[in-house]
Amino acid sequence: MTIQKRSIVMALIVLFFAMLYGIAKFNSPFLVEYVVEQTLIQKAPPGTDPVKIHERLQELLAQAPDRRSRIDLLFRISMHLEKVQSLSHQDLSDLLEVEEPGAFAM
């Protein structure tokens, strides 16, 4: 294999991994949101409607002014979920409490 063919193969490999990195970086907020939502549903008290959890989480995330605030909020919820085996109705309400419109502004 000549040096030109090796260079083309290496460039294609680098391009492939750069595309994978870009796709992963773009989709990571969606993955974090999905994992937090599914964990909330799993740890919710028995009889809690998963659709209501989804709606309340979306309302809460809609209040965040930017993508970084949404991620920070999801990580805050995630840290709380790591510490508990199951959520009470009060814990779930506290985590998904819709706050004042300017609450995320710093």
C-alpha cells in the first residue's frame, strides 16, 4: 500500500471518529433527559402516571433559558435520584416543582 493510500485511509478513519464525536456531543442532552425521565418513572411511587411525570418534567425544562441550564437542572435531579431507592409523593413533587419564570437566571 502506498503512502497516498495510507493517508487517505487514515483521513477517512479520523473523519469517521470526528463525526461520531459530533453526533454524540449533539445528542448527549437528549440522552441525559431520557435517562432522568426513565429513572423518575422507575422510582416514582406506585400508581403514579408516567405521562404526568413526562409532562411535569417538560414544563420544568421549558423554563430553563438555555441548554446549559437544562443540563444543570437534569444533573441536579439525577444527583438526588442517585441517593434514593424510591421516591415519595412529596419527593416527586419537590423534584418536579415548576418554579418562578426567572428562577434559572444567574
